[in-house]
Amino acid sequence: MSPPKKMTVAEANRLEVEEFVEKFGSVFEGSPYLVRSAWNARPFEGFDDLSRAFREAMYTASRGEQLALIRAHPDLAGKAVVAGELTAESVDEQASAGLDRLSPEEYEAFTAMNAAYRAKFSFPMIVCVRNHDKASILRSAGDRLGNSYEEEFETALAEISRVADLRLRDLVEETEEGGRRVPDTSGERGVNPGIMLGQHNYGKCGVRLVKVFRGSERHEVMDLDVAVTLEGDFGASYVEGDNTRLLATDTMRNTVYALAKDHLASSIEEFGLVLVDHFLRAGPTVERARVDIIAFPWGRIEADGKPHDHSFLREAGERLAMVTGSADGYRSVEAGLGNLTVMKTTQSGWQDFFRDEYTTLPDTDDRILATVVTARWEYGDQVDSDYDRLWARVRERLLSTFTDHYSPSVQNTLYRMGRAVLEEFGEIEKIHLSFPNKHYLLYDLSRFGMENENEIFQATDEPYGLIEGTVERTS
């Protein structure tokens, strides 16, 4: 049976919205609202323009919509495959990598991989399986399980973008404006039949910047680590070695320092927005920019009972910001804090938990609770531009909530802290928290004929629990 005839871009331009959704609803798994968003970008000048509209629909969606899209995908070789519950597109794609023909040992390996991945990230592992086989998927899973939540969230979106592009190619002729077929370039340098460049980006990391504010005798210091990531139409450089429309990463570094002179005045979020705007203008083929900033705090040294004007002491914790933007005017600001170690020496327990044949941990209603807080929160569309004030108040609210209750579990404390932030700050849509357990174990002094009345503890780096979660608004 011959494959169904593909639609031309010109025909796609003539579709009404419901017809468009019916035709292309399968491009994004279980997410027709993103297809509607892509329809709004008509008319499309060619296949690349059509593909770009779908990609932008995904990347400009809200964080909640992006998470729903990720979670709409099935597990790889999971129960849905066995039950025959996949979409036709997913069936064909998983079959292309042999995921419908697993040995019992392979099925067990995929089941364990899916469980470990979901346990850590709370969504399925997304892979463009047409570019993989069974072995490479399992190898990739081993590597990706070491990533952070944010890294995997971005990786999942990048893989979905690859899947969407291939599904579009199954449905639409790759034609240029006017319906002319794109020339076959398979014989050109760097291009081979059946091989294509997938998702790609480049940028500059580890830009260490210190700015001293010398407007008076009392100096201020900002100490930053800046990373710039750009996405866009960079294929010519990757495939053909043509760099004529590519911004050098060395230029990116220079730009960070140069713009800091006049634009790094207060909040790192505002500075990130300035950098995003600049790189979207400066790079001729840049379509999306992201700037990640870590700010290291310095407090004043006290001398003779007074804070010194120009001598500083490095403080605990870090301030985080991630600013993203695209050429269509979309901007997103996330803030956060990290590497902030906290402890409460009582008012914490862990008891009445599920037990099986391997459980040895005793119940306790009085233990040390200690963790290293990492938090990221996402601002909504209507946000107070005083990011410094908001960040300081969110940090204060997180820390005060840590102290104000008996903690039956780290999980419960995590939720209470996230809920308290959303209740107080309407500007924040959601907050993600990560709490690794820092274990302090009661040391056995009985061997020395001594009692340990909850006083002497051993700090240990033994395997530790990692509790993570997102607290978000329901509407």
C-alpha cells in the first residue's frame, strides 16, 4: 500500500482552525491547544516556517501547559504498549526502535528505567525514538538520570520538538514558497541521505563577573556567574561549516561585561532581560535566548561593632535567575535560591511509614531535620518589577515557614513552604523545591558506659534521601 499523499504548505494555509487541528492534531501528543496556537501563525511561507510555528507554540506555552504536554507522552515500552493504548504515531515510532519486540530481560530493563525516571522527575522520559535503537535509549537514560529537574524538563521539550518535526514531515511536502520542491542537497558537503541535524544550541558559560559600585564611600558588590544559551537557525554552521551568520561565543562573553557597565544596576532578573533582548537583536539567526545567572552574596565585615564600608565576607546561599525570550516578544522570568543549608534540632519526626521485609529504620518523633534548600519559582505575566524586594521576601517566607511547625516528614515541610510562598505572593505561579536529606545520626555512647540524651550526633555522607516537588496554582 502506498503512503497517503502529503499536503502542501499552500493547502495547509487554506485550512480553517478546526480542519488544521484535525489534520495536525497528532503532531503534539494529546495537546491540540498547541496546534491551535500554531495555526495563528499563518500564512506559512514554506515547510521551515510551518515547523517553526509548531516549535514556537510549544516553547511559548505556559510552564503548566509544557508539563501537561510532556506528561501526555507514554512510557517507552511501557504498559500502554502492551495494552495497545498508544496513538498510531507512537505505535509506529516505538516499533521503529524495536520497542514492540522486547525480550523479557529487555522489558524488565525498560520497566526499571521508566520507574526510576518517573520517581525522580515525575514525568515520562521523552526520546525521539526514530533516532535511536533499544540499546542507545537505555544508555541515554543512564546518563539523563544524573541531570537536574530543569535540565530534563528542557531536554524533554527538545526531544518533543524533534518528534514534532518528523511527524510534520510525514504529513506535509517540504516545499518552498510557491510550491516549488526544495532542491535535493544530499550530495553537498556535510549532508547525507537519511541523516539530519536535530535540536541544537550554543552559548557561553562560566562568565564570572564582579561589579563594584563606588558611588560613595560605602561600596556595594555584585558577584555573578552568567551563562548564555542561544537557539535558532544555526544549521549552516553545524552542517556546512558556514559561520557567516553566527555570533561568536567570545562576543557573548564581551557583551556580558560591556552591558554590565550601564545595565547591571540592581536585580539580576532585570540584567537578564537586558541580555536576552540584546542577543535576540544582535544574532541574525537567533530565535530564542536564555540567560542563567547565579549571584553569590557578600555581607559586610563588622569592625568595632559597625559594618565596614568596603570589606566583605562571603555569605551562605546563592541567588538564581533564568530569563528566556524569543523573537516574537515572549519573555519569561524565573528566580530562585540554592545552596542554602538549614537545620532544626527538634520539632521533626518520621513515623508510621510503610514497612516491608527490608525495613530496619525505627520510628522517631524527635530528630534533627537538615537539608540544602534549592528553590525555583516562576513569575506570572503581571509581576512587580522590584525583583530584589520579591526575592528577599520569598527567601524570608521560606525560612520562616521552615521554623513554624512540627514536621512529620520532609515532604510535608516542602509542601508547607511552597504553599506559604504562593499564599503570600500572587506574582508567583509555581515553585519547585528540592530538599536532599542531610543526615545527623545519634551516636552510640553506651559502649563507653555513657548515655546519649539526644545530644551527640554523627554527621554522615551516607546515601541520602532526595525529596522534590512543585507547588502550583490550580487556575
